[in-house]
Amino acid sequence: MRTRQENPTPCEIAKPAWPQGKRFAFTIVDGTDRSTVQNVGPGPVYDFLSELGLRTTKTIWPLAPLGPPRTGGQSLDPDYRRWVLELKDQGFEVALHGASDENSTRERVLRGLNYFREVIGQDPRLHANHTGQVESIYWGRRSSTACRRSSTSGPGGSPRARINSTGVAGSPYLWGDLCRDRITYVRNLVFPEINTLKVDPLMPYHDRWRPYVRYWFSSSEGHGPFLLPAHLSSSFAGIWRTG
């Protein structure tokens, strides 16, 4: 059996082929933190994306928290569920941001995945770890994969959470096998750079040392009103130069 030291290249790369010979794609993963029907629901943002022909990704929490929420925002209660299904019918992707806005045991994660499939009609293809969740997949110190260290350049990426129970035998929060079997892509690091492929040219990739995730991908940071405009103004022209 080969050890990690004997096999320094654990990455399996799945290079994307853009349609019609295009050199890159632009999309958005809209985190559900603090989202409600009132502040994000039917209105100008998603209407504008739809008018542009952009069908982006909206993450959700299937289950309401049992205790105090980590950030706040709606789960799939009737009003929010109705709006999310409207987005799905328009062609927007619905993805997972954890089972709930709190720490979730394996049992709760399984219930959340099953409810997601019941409502959306299929398992989520994409999962983004939610800040501070104990059950986050390979997060905190475990998120810096050998693939990432050997392939990325430029500004350093940053995970949002600092603790996780991935790989801890006997942990009630261990759900890695469910992630592997039911989810295709998991977001890893985020970068202060609009051209994500510039800093992570190997994505999406599989890291054999972290077998619970089929494919990792990275993102550009844009969770606040000041970050994304700064990335766009400083970096967008470079996309056309570097492809």
C-alpha cells in the first residue's frame, strides 16, 4: 500500500469543457445566511439575473434550527419553500448550505438531505459548509488539501469555520459517507480574486486523501457589499487577458 509520502500527487482533476468554445464561465453561489422572503425573495436581484439569462445557484437550509440560529434566515417554511421552488422552475440551481442554521448531528443531516430531495426532487449536487458548524466537511485545518497547496497561487484562500468532526470515529456529527454518496461538489476555499481559475486552476478536483468529497471547487469572496465590487473593478479586465 502506498503511503501519503510515497504518493505526492493525490489529485484527480476533472477539467471543465466550456460550451461553444468559451474560455470561462461566470456564476454566483448565493449563500442563504440571513435570507428571507422579505429581503431576498421575489424581487429585483433574481429578476435581473433571469433577464440576463443567468441561472445561478441558491443555497438553502432544509430544516429549521432546534435552538438559537448561527446567523439567522429562513429555512424551507411554506413562504420560503414556495419562492425556492419558483426559482427552481425558472432554471436556478438549488444547493445545500448544511441541514440547518446550527450544528446538526448525522441523524439531522440525513433528515435534511431526505427533506431536500422530497421538496426539490433530487439530491443537492452542490454543498457549501456553513460558518462554524461542527459537522462541516473537512473544514478548518483539514480544508487545506495537498491539491490546493500544490496548485494554487496568488492570494491565500480562507475557510469560514475553524472546527469540524469529519473523520472523527464515533462522532455523532460524522456524515462524510452521506456527502460522498449524495453530493457531487463541495466548496473548499474562497479567494479575494474574481478570476477563481487563476488561483485554483485544477478545480474541480478529487483529493484521494479526503475521500468523503467527490469534487472540490473554490470561489471568489463576495459575501459583503464592498468585496465583490472591489474584485470586479480590479480584476475583471484580467479575465479577458488570461482566459
